[in-house]
Amino acid sequence: MSEVSLFGLLAAYFLLLLLVARRTARDATNQSFFIGNKRSHWLLVAFGMVGTTLSGVTFISVPGAVGRDGFAYLQVMLGYVVGYVLVAYVLLPLYYRMKLTSIYHYLDVRLGHQAYLSGASFFLLSRTLSASARLYLVVNILQLTVLDSLGVPFWLSTLVILGMILLYTYEGGVKTIVWTDTLQTAGMLLALAGCVWWLLAQLGFDLVSGWQALEAGGYTRVLNRHSDSPGYFWKQFFAGIFIVLAMTGMDQEIMQKNISVPTLRDAQKNMLVLTVVLTGVLLLFMFLGGLLSLYAPSVGLAATGDKLFPAVVMQHMPAALQLLFFLGLVSALFPSADGAMTALTASFCLDILGWQRRSDLGEAQQRRQRHWVHLGFCALFLALVLLFRWLDNASMIGLILKLTGYTYGPILGLFAFGLLTARSVRHGARYAVPLVALAGPVLCYLLELNQAALLGSYRMGLELLIVNGLLVFAGLWLISRPAR
């Protein structure tokens, strides 16, 4: 693969994104930026959300994990399915009935202003850390595989990519992202299908014989029956449900696309179609991982884990597929950053600056403020990515991604308390709500740190999110009273 070809592909791809942005951002308003004027087509949103739900980390890590864990990720996926159904038929009706632009406004109505600010703040913290960490991981892969050899410095690569994202999201926001996500999802799936086809041909398999070979190699194992293990089936299953509830149903980035659909019925169809398509795509990613694990030993390749997929592509696949791989990687990169930047801008303007409570700002003033906030988050992303690069520690990024999981626990606890009880926070205790929200992650960290002494051989896994939410729920119960 020549560098000229790669740059040509990236330039053409970005030009296409800009053309889409120019067309969709025409006559855009603040409501276009936040919820697309509630005119998005549900099928378009469903397909585009596949790319948003996945990421560059998924693109690399899910295939890489098959050699070690088999198809164990299916345990979490089964929980995802239940979670998406609950989002469609429990949370979406609430958001549409209340005509929300920011979903955290529900907490204001139900539990008071301190709960509202707590939920929005935890979202801002979590999404900023996770999106910038994912952006770093993908830019780093591009840097190591191609850009270093061209002498392009890391800071310039990051600046250019963030500049691209800023350009096509600056005006249109969600109205634009609904269309660009669809394009990016198509690019990711094209790369996935091309790599699977090539590996099947190299190994001399069709789909059926390929599956049989994976079964014979032990790569299709799913169930983990060891209750003390973090990968135990029921832990993974229930964690999958609550991951979707918290990180999809209670996440402004994902929900702003859902509530951009005109009607509740269409938004529910969007979630159900997303569930089916996403399940099929993740199964194909795992199938790809199994084929990679079969192919690597046959050519003497020792790479494993996250390094396996890029190593096979760069060392053994033809130039056309290498270009397709980078198209898929970039297609996975942009949705995880553009949607986050737009949602963070929306949440900061609506929740922190309080646009929904103010009548002193006209459309033009709001637009100027929104532009400055958008630029501010772009600069923050750049600073965090460069910080991760300076630390140059893969485990540090893993820690950041894990910490962002901690920050969804308080959001889960706040929403669960509002939805499942009729209690209200005592007037004198309303300022304790942020302390309760902070206490959940702190107690979870202490529990995880001392789990050997407290839990014996039992090891916490993804269920830590559930424990986090329960602790916040219990704290809110203690400072609340029955509703009058």
C-alpha cells in the first residue's frame, strides 16, 4: 500500500463527509444541532447508530479477543438484547412524553436541580474521557502503521483529525451526524466483509466449513460456568443489560439521535432494528477473530490480542484490502468522536449553562455560545489525546476506559431511583445528592481494591456497574422521604 493511495483515500472520504455536512447543515438552527428538528428517519438512525455503538476499539479488540476467550462476548450480547428492549419500551416513552432535548432534564423534574447537575456532570466527565481515549487508541494505530514512516508528528495527525470532525459537525450537529454515521457504518461493514472474504479464500473455506473449522479449534466456546470468574455467564448477562441501560438509554450522545426521530413508535423501531443489526455485526466480528486466529499460525505470525488484526492486514493482505482496512478503521474512529463532541456541546449548553431555564438568550446568542463550547471541547480532546501520548502507557488508557464505566453508575442510580420509587429527596438534603453520587464510585473502587480480603476467591467483573448504581440508589433512599 502506497502512502499516496492512503492519503488519496482519506482525502476523498473526508471530502464526501464535508459534502454531506454542507447539504445537511443548510438552514440549520440550534434545534437542528441538538435533535435534528425531530425529522430524522428512524431506519437511517438505526443503521448509523451501529457505527456509533461500536468504535475503533471494538473494531480491533473484539476480533483480537477471540483467540483467548472464544465467543464469550456473546454472553454480554444476550444482555444487550434485553437492555435495548427495555430502553425502547421503558425509557423512550418517558423521554417522548416529557418532550426532552436533554435527557438529564428528567432528573431535574423528578429529583431536583442538584440531581440534574450531578447526572449531567457525570455524563460530561465520562464521555470526555472515554471518547478522547478511544480517539487516542485509533490515531495511535494509524500513527504506528503508516504516519510515523511518513514523518508526520503525532500532534499534527491528531489536530488534523479533530479539525476534520469539527468542520463537519460545527453547524449541523445531530442533523449532519445522522447522515455521516450512516456513511461511516457502511465503510466499517465493507471493510469487515472484505477481510472475512479474503481470510476464507486464503484458508480454503466457505462460510459453513469456516464455522466448522472454528468449532474444531475451540474458538466458538461461549458459556463460562465458573461463578467466581469475572467472565461467569450470569455476571456477563446482567452486566450487558445494565451497560445498555446506562450507556445507551441514559447517555445523551446516543439518546439525542433517538429523540431526533419524529415519533415514539419510529424511535422504538429504530432501537429494535439496531439490536438485530448490531448483534449480526458483532457475530461477524467474532467470526473474523476466529479466522484471524486460524490464519496467523499458518503464516508464522505470533501477534495476539489487539495487535493481531493490524499485523495480518499490514503484513499479508493485498494493498486494496489494506486501504479497505484503514477505511473501516477511520469509519470506526469518527462516529465515536463526532457524536461525543456534539453531545457534550449540547449537554453543556442545555444542562450547565442552563439554556432551558433562560429566556434572555436569542437564537444568535445561543449559536455563538454553542460555537465556543464546541471549540472548547475540541481543544480539550486534543489536550487529553496528547496527554495519553505523553504518558505512553497502554494500561493507563485501559484504566481511563474503566474509570468511565465507574461514572455511569451514579447516572444509573439516579435514573433508577426516579423511575422505580415514588420518594423525593428531602428539602434539607438536596445538596447531599452530589455527595451520594460521588460516594458510589469511591466505594466501588475500595471494594474492588480489597475484593480478595472481602470476597475471597470471588472476582468482580462487569457487574461492578450494577453495584455502583445500587450504592447510589441506597444513598438516595437514605436522604429521601415518601412522596406527599
